[in-house]
Amino acid sequence: MNQGLIVKSHGIRLLEAQIATGGIIDPVHSHRLPVEVAYKRGYFDEEMNQILSDPSDDTKGFFDPNTHENLTYMQLLERCVQDSETGLYMLQVVQEGGKYFYIDELTKQVLHSKPLKVTVGKFKDQTVSVWEILCSHYISEQKRKELVKQYKCKTLTLENLIALILKTIEDTEQKAEALKVKGLRGEVSVSELFNSEIIDKKTLDQLQDGSLTLHSLTKKDMVKRYLDGTGCIAGVLLPSRKETMSIYQALKRGLLSEQCALGLLEAQAATGFLVDPLTNQKLSVDEAVSSGLVGSELHEKLLSAEKAVTGYADPQTGTKISLFQAIMNKIIVKEHGIRLLEAQIATGGIIDPVHSHRIPVEVAYRRGYLDGDTFLVLSDPDHGSKGFIDPNTNEKISYSQLLERCSKDRDTGLYLLKSCDGLHPPLHRTEDVPLPGHEEGAHRQGARHPPAR
């Protein structure tokens, strides 16, 4: 647009549509960005930022065919009807004389100006507007329109509308709190998944009426991503020998430098568990040291990284805080913390240690687990953090880039870092000493390949 490749008024319409449907699209890295991050990245200037945040009638580039009003894309989207089966938004086109109901701007302003104190759920201990709650995941689109229609027709007073909204929130939370699934370090209530925007109201209703089981819920890709993650770098693969080994074993055999191996093991600990690629077991740091998966000399460093999952203690209050909050409180060195955050995002999302699961980026912002500047660093693989090493090329790259260079095991689904043994000399010399649990003649249950002699 700035280079004259697209007419400004047309470009504004397209940017509006992107914001209304989830965020500005970064075409270089193929994902959406929050508006403030896109602005900092230079995808639009201050003037455009003002236009997009407060559009005038001159820049409202969409048209309601029923009222002949100029609207923003968001306003037009709000007047659509969502198909209950497909979830697609359909623009209503009403024939002359037909009834066309939509929520006008004046009604929105009135409801937006009415503050409401909420005591449970997503808005617990917050003061939010009636309109904000009506537009939240507690109220379906159809229900919202029904309630506003009753309010406008004066069959429902504002006080009764507020009472009904509060009861809806309380009932939803009470029912959903009793349903729980397994998280990273404890159970996660369905209510928490709902408030973290991992599941929607339709899914919540299906769980509560029994038409969807908890087991089926945990098999859904989106839910599985936030409960289990998408997979970290679990071990090392020697393609020439078709041999798989743990990160620690690769370190002891001189295939990985200490810096490279420690970084990969800390990333495992910070994204959930240490992984045994031979048995496909996921272990806590204490369990991994006890079983011999890693040596005791790494115990303290890995316990520190594991706090990215279990939580750090706030120095003032003693309450549990996240990895990002620990960086801000200088409990952990920023450069080190950024590497661990990078690994979390690359493997499914930032971990909320209070609720024991991963969360979407937008939710992380709201909970204070991320800010725009940090996301800018983490989301740009070309200019952002490069805290990991490719042992084959000695390049410093991001965790997501290193993950892309891995091979995925067809049987276990684990990501294995390929080591070009025989093509390059060992990165450092160590004695080829069998690891605890890998001694001469020892056999580990479930191993696909015997330890190298």
C-alpha cells in the first residue's frame, strides 16, 4: 500500500477484515499477529493505526445491503448469522417488507457503558461491561441477539438482563468445574479450557449434556495441543546405523557438545517432561535422574528449567508465577528464559503453571505471561532469538528451526535430531562410557535399538 501497489482505501478494507478475523497476517512467517505487534514490526504506520482503531464513515469500506449503511468489517460480521453446523458466518439479505434484526451502535454504547462486577470464571474479580460479557464465550451469538431484542422491546429490563447474565456465568462455571482432564502436572477442569478459549460454548454444552465424552475431547487436535503439546526434540538419530539414543547418551558419546545437549535437555524440561526416546516414556527431572536417563551432574540445572512448567515463586508474595513473569522479576536470566519460552511456543504454546496446560498467545497476553516486545522476538525466526545449535552445521538457530530439521519417528511420533556421524568428527572428545541403565549387557524394556557397544 505504501509502495502504491494497492489503492489505500482498498488496503484499509483488507486490513480491517484481517483484524476482525483474528489479527494482521504476516506473509513472511505465515501466521497472524496481534495488532500492536504488527505495528511494531512496521506492517503499518501511526496514521494507519489511528484509522484502524477508530474508523470514520469515510473509511468504513463495507456495506449493509439491508440498511445501506457503510460499516467496518467487524460491524458487518456482527450482523451476520452463524451456521450452527459449519460455524460459517452468513450475511442476511432480507427481502422488502421482511424483518431484519441487528444490534445497532446506540444499543451497544448503552450496554457498553454499564459496568458489572463478576465473581467467578474468566472475568473473576474484574469489572467489565454488560456488552463485553454478552460478546464473550459465555453467551452464544443467537442467545445474545435474543436477549438484546428483549431488552430493546422492553420485555427485559437492564437489571433483569444483568441478573440473567450473571446466573448464566455461574451455572456454566459450576457444571464445567466438575469435569476434569489430565494436564501437565495435575488435572485441568473443562471450565479452565473454556476460559482459556481452547474449547467453545458448543463443545462445553456437549460435554455437559453427555453427547461428547472427556476421552473424545482429549483426542481433538486443538485440545491435545494445549494439554500435551506438539512434541519436543526427544533424542538423536544416527541414520547410517538406524540407531536412536537419548540426548544425554549422545552427549556422552561425543556426538553433541555440552552446550548443545544441555540446551536440548533444558528445552525438554521446560516443555513438560524429559523424554526417553527408546521407551517413549515422559519423566520428571527427578525421575529421569533416578532412572539414569540423565546424569546427576545436570540435576540442578534441569530442575531450574522444569520450573517453566511447575512455576516459579514470586519473591514478594510466594505465589506461583510463569516463566515470563520470572524473567520480568529477574528470577531467571532473560536470555536463558527467552530460549525456554521459544521452546514452549514451538511445541504448542506458552505453559500456564497455575493451571497446568498450554494456552493460546492471546490468552497469554491477558494473563501477563507475555508482552508485545517479547512476542516480537520469539515470532521472528530471521531476526529473533537463536539460542540453539545445529550440531551438524554449528549454526545458531531457533528451536522451531531446529525442530524442522528433525526426523519424526513413524512408530512413536517423537522428533529425533539427525546426527551425521561419520561425516563429521565428534564435537568434543569423551570416553564412550555406558550410561547408567545402559551398561554392557543391560537391556531396557521397550528399546527399539540396543545401546551401542
